[in-house]
Amino acid sequence: MTNSAIAAMRRPSKEVLDQTRKQGPMDLPFLLLVLLIECFGLIMMFSASYASAYYTMDNSAYFFIKQGLIGAGGTVAMLIISRINYQWFRALSIPALVASIILLILVPFIGYTAGGAKRWINLGPIPFQPSEIAKLAVIMSFSSMISVFKDKMKTFRYGILPFVLILGVIAGLMLLQPHISGAILIVAVGAALMFVGGVHWGWFAGAAAAAVGGAYVVMTNMAHAISRIRIWQDPFSDPQGDGYQIIQSLYAVGSGGIFGLGLGKSRQKHLYLPEQHNDFVFAIVCEELGMVGACLVLFLFALLIIRGYWIAIRARDRFGSLMVTGIITLLAIQTFLNVAVVTNLIPVTGISLPFFSYGGTSLMIQLAEMGIVLSVSRQIPAPRSG
């Protein structure tokens, strides 16, 4: 990487700031969709969590209050970020990437274990996942690098090597936790940005072939992977063990029928379905609101994703377009994978549903990402009249 390229990523040029100093109104449809999904998610998280909170915390509103406070703070942060000139995120991209790598390195040493994985670090009384910061850092840094390299993206030196090294380091550190789902998300988003950035499709074909070959070797030789595939194919082969969670999820999804049992009337959330307010909150949505409610949730996410890509297409410059593309692609992949896990379309892995699943770090980062999208939308050139 040349010195001029590094300097270009450190700070936006005066010419760029002068051109984008005047900002227009934020994209109102996108903002309203974010707020609607956030409120809908908070209601469903409360409905899914109050039984568990009562049994374990003796306070049925415990998770709801914590998530509500974080959501309120995140919403304020989103609105503040939306007023920041997004060109300044160029300057933050490399420091954020370095900081996220350092935090991931520290996790095995100062992190704490929960649910069989060491992914969290305590910042005073507040626990957070460095992997959530790493996702945004990868999007910001890749967008900055791609916008600087431009036509050089078709070369191995500029278009492949630095990006693969970054993804390899971050994904490797996340696998040590272990956080397989997080590593998959980061690699997928990084690859999507590289593809949009102009990397030749042949590299992706080769990577896909290698990934399929590697997955086959793992699935046919590692006992843990073989067991995971067996449970995915037939969860009733071990109904009281590894298959228990997905069986309870399928019971919840199936018992909802067309119109559901009614808001707050889930049976599976009474300590039958593990992680009912976290990774499997969508199962409670299906049980209480039925197929109609589940389709409504997916429709709202689809509208948000489509509107996000609309903003990306109309962004003022390549950097803004790439950042929005990465953020919305991450949202889309995470939503799809969570729903696929809950319905047993793919093997179980720990992926949360954006805005719905309980988790302070993830919700705060997601709202910050929405603020970045809104910041980009404020600089979309107005259509010419006449």
C-alpha cells in the first residue's frame, strides 16, 4: 500500500469536504422503517423474554428495560451520527480496524465465557462483543481502501492481497473464541464489497470451490461437524440433547399457524425454547403472530434493505456507496441466516436477528450503522427539475 493511498484513507481532502459540506434532509422512509422495526423488535423481545426474566431474575421486565434503555441511547446516537459528514469515516476506518483487531486479540486473555464461548469483554459494568465492532470496522476500511485503489482492484496486489490478509486475521481471531457465525458474516460482507469494488469474478469462483472442498473435508472428518449435520437433517435423532433446541423452535413455528396464538401467549417461551429472546426470538414471533406476523416482519426487513440499496445506488461518491452497500448487505445476510436457523433451513449457529434479539452491543452498533446510512442519504444530490 503506497504512502499516498494511506494518506487518502487517513482524512478526506479539503476539496471533498468543500463539495459535501452542505447537507440536505435525511432519507425519511429509511428512518421511519428503522424506527418501526426497532419498536416492533423491542415489543417482541419483551414478549419473548418476560417469562425467562421472571424465572431467572425475578423481574419480568429485566431484559426489556435494559434493551429499551440501550435502544433509546442508540437511537439518539443514530440521529447524531446522521448529522456527521460521512467523509470523516475515512479517517476513522483504519484506527477502527486496528482497535478491533487489538480487542479481538485481548478476548482470550481478559474476556469471559458465556454459552460455551469466550466472546465478551467487560467495559466497567457494560459487556460488549469486539466482533460487533470488527464488522463495522471491516465495512469502513474496505470501503475506504476500495475507493482509493479504484481501477487497481483488478490486480492481485491491490484487489486481493490486503483484503484477504485482513479477513484472514479477523476471521481467525473470531474462530478462536469460537464465533463461527461472526466469522462467516465478516468474510461474506468483505467478499461482497470486493465484488462490488471490481475484483474479477474468477477469484470468487476459485474461492467458492476451495470453500466447498474445505467444508466437505470438515463435515466428513470432524466429529463435531458430523454431529451438527446429523442433527440438522434429523433433530429427532437426539430430542433431549443436541436436537432439543431446534425441535422446540419448530414446535413454536408450527403451533403459530396462520394468525398465531396471540401476542404474549407463547407457550414455548416458558423455558422450553432456549435463547427464546435472543437467537430464537423469530420462533416466538411465528408462534404468537403466526405466518401473517412473520411475513410482516420479513416484509419490513425487505423494505429496509431495498431502501438501503436505493440510497447506495444514489450516493454522492464511491466511498459512501460502498459503506451503505456493506452495511445493508450485512443486515440482509444476518436476517436471512437467523430465519434460516430458526426454521431449520441450515444447521444451528449463533446468529441474532437484527433489532429483535436481545444484546446491547449488537443493537447499539446496528443503530450506529443506520446513522451512517442516513448520513450518506443527506448528501444525495437532489434531482434536477425541468
